[in-house]
Amino acid sequence: MNAIKDAVHDYVEVDGVVQDLLDTAAMQRLRYVKQLSTVRLVYPSASHTRFEHSLGVYHLARQALTHLGVEGARAEAVRAAALLHDVGHGPYGHQTERIIERHLGRHHDDVHHLFEDSELAAVLESHGLAPEVVANLIAGEGKLGQLVSGDLDVDRMDYLVRDAHHTGVPYGTVDPGRLVRVLRFVDDALVLEEGNVATAESLLVARALMNATVYRHHVSRIAGSMLERASETLLEETDLTAERFARMTDADLLSALRECQPTTDFAARLAERRLYKRAAWAELEAVPEWLLEADHDEVRELEDDVADRADVDSRSVVVDCPGRPSMPETETRVVVGGSVRRLHEQSPLVQGLQAAQRAQWRLGVYAPEADLEAVERAVSSVLALE
């Protein structure tokens, strides 16, 4: 058995199928996909990768399986799934996820296509594991799939504490050691055992605070929106396929953006942190209902309309409308008084955190500094914003 030194979990022990999977091209690619993509333009030390996060998720899955008493081939399949849970991510992780979903119709945790006659499949099969079973676990299917992708998954436990560690922000400091020790299955549902409402709340509070200070920081949102717009243009203006795009690394994508004339300026701005500025920054209640439900094409039409009214190039307007506020952690199940309850049924914190999330929600419209005033007037007119 080998041990890998980790900044968060100290030593991560690897053996069996995991040791062999680490050397596959699909896993090694994750060394070149940053975990926090454009957030590192805000927090310079946030340079960790999806490779080390994947090791951390595997490590916590291994501990959880031990405490749950899951052994043998079933445990080996979950360990493999935990390690491989991010191999479906495209360049810059979540920042390009919507593009891949629109073009290929799949989410990053749908990895069945990567396991078809591939190096990953060969390694799994050499250890007696069915690739289909591991792919299903990554998608969160079945009883044990909840450990990899669910309300109490080890993915969330690792990224909160890891992202907090590397950004230097103290808000994501949950206790994964305790969390994995109090996991239980009740009627095939993964729950926290009796007396752990506060443990469940810690996940909720950590995620809420990290969202506000890290994941949805306005600078990261601006850079991410610019990256998404540039990536869409790249696919429209070149012969790059969506399949190839989805397998790029961060550096591959930035290089491709530099070489494509319509996206050269975007690439330079992202590389040099010369980002667009906020022409609008509107609260949830100020945004028209239709925009909250708008699809990709409708948002692009809005951008063109604002650009026309402002008399600027269409690429000078980027609309960033997040989805409606949601907090899936409130569905976490915890045993209280001998019965399984959802956290939102038991915790007085939930309502306050949901209200805070709504209050923090913002629509963003971004433009180059030279076009800012014209775009601000135009977007205020089009959307009737104060």
C-alpha cells in the first residue's frame, strides 16, 4: 500500500484498483483542471486541482465505508467511483458545464461514455469491477451511490474543507472526520445518526457562507461569464467539436481562445485579469419573472437587444442570471427521536439561511469599462431596473 501526502487529510492510503486508476490519462488530466476555476482570480492561493480533490473524496469514502461496515467488491466499486467522480468535468470545471450540457446533453457526473472500451474500463475490469456499476455510483444511483453523489456525499465534505483551506477563508471548516463517523443507512437512505442535527447544520452553514464569500464572489462570476461567452463563440467560429472541448484542460482552452480571432480579446482579458465591470447588479425582486425562467437563447437575445440600444458590439454585453436560489442541503436526513427527518423540518437555522441566500442573489450585466455607461442605461431601459 502506498500513501500520498495531502494538504488537507495528511496521508491518503491508496491500493488496489485506486492505485491503478491514478495512472490513467483520464485521472492525470485532472491535474490540469483547477478546482476553483475563476475563483483563483480573487483568492491567489486557490490553485488546487480536481486531481487532489478527487484523492480527498476517495479518502473520505474509504473512511465512511469502514464505519458503515461495507466491504469487499461493493466497497471497492465505491472507492473507484469516489476517485473518478470528477473525470467527466470539462475545462474550468463548473464554468463550462452549461455549455457541455447544451451541446452534448449530459452532466459531468454522467460518465458512461468515458467507460466504453476505454483505459478506465480496462483497469476496472482487471479488478473484477463492472464499469457500468461504477458509472452508476458516480451518478448517485442506488444505496451506496448516495455516498458519492447525494445530500450527504463525501464530495461536498471534501470540497468545503479543501476550498476553505486553499482560499484561507475560515467558513468552510466542517469536520469531515465526524461526519463520516455518524453516517448510517436507515431503510437504504443515508442519514446522520441520532444527536447530529448540529452536525448537519454545519454543512448547511459552511456551504451558505462559502457561497457568499467564495463561490459566488462577483469577480469570479464576471470572469466565469466571460469565459462561458468566449467558449460558446469558440465552438461557433471554429471546427472544434463539443466532444473535444469537453476533454480539454484549462490551459488547452485558454490557448484555443487566444488562437481564435473573435475570442482573442476575451482570452487576453482573462489571462491578464482585465475583466468587464458591472453595468447592472440587481436584487431578485427587481428582476422580471420571465428572465428568471429564460433559456440560453433568450438570454443571448437580451444581450443583443441591450448591445443594440447601447450601440456597442454584441460581445460587449454579458448577462449573468443565476438560477433561482436553492439550498439542497436542507434535504439532509437526520435521525431525531428515533425517526428520520429532513433538516428543514428540524433546524431553526434553515429559514434564516434561505432568506439570506435570497437577499444575496444578484443579476449581473457586465461590459468593458469604456462601454459601461451606455450599457448601464440600455439595460436599465430594457429591464426597467432601478
